[in-house]
Amino acid sequence: MASTTFSGPVTSTNGFVGAVTGNVTGNVTGNVTGNVTGGIDATTAYVQIHTVSDTELADATDDVNTVGKAAGTIAFETTNSYLYIATGALATDTWVLADGTGAVTPS
């Protein structure tokens, strides 16, 4: 894919490589790799939460612990219907119950 620098509105059907700065108007589809700074305004939206079993949450090699995990990541553990929040990005960083009454440390 060729690389070009623009200073005005841009439409891309092939994605972007590098930093995207300035305001974005319209829908964003696909994955974002890197940091997002600034606010997000939406009139309709939803939050997609990881759903995992208790065994998957406790397994340091499971995708929930190795792909995209960051402090604040939310997971819904379906075995017991608990909501967990990650304390860090490492595969072995602890997941704490949303109400603070327990935790799971993957191993």
C-alpha cells in the first residue's frame, strides 16, 4: 500500500498506517491498534464485553488474557454470571470482581 500525506478531509477504503490526528467524523469500523485520545461522541452505541467461562478467565494462556487485555478491560464470566475488571495488561494480572468482593489471578 502506498503512503501519502494529506492536510484536508480524506476518504480511505484501504485503512491508515501511522498516527491519525484531528477530528474524525463518521463511522469507524475495524480494529484500532494503539492509543485513542480525546472524547467519543455517539447518539447510539453499545459496549461489547468479553464473555468467558471461569476456566478461561483463570487460564493465563486464554485469549481473554493474551489479546487486548489492559487495565480496565471488562469480562463477563458466564459460569457464575460475574462481572470482572482487569487490573493490568499482563496475562497473569488479576481480574477483580466489579463489586470488589473477590478476584481471579490467571496462571
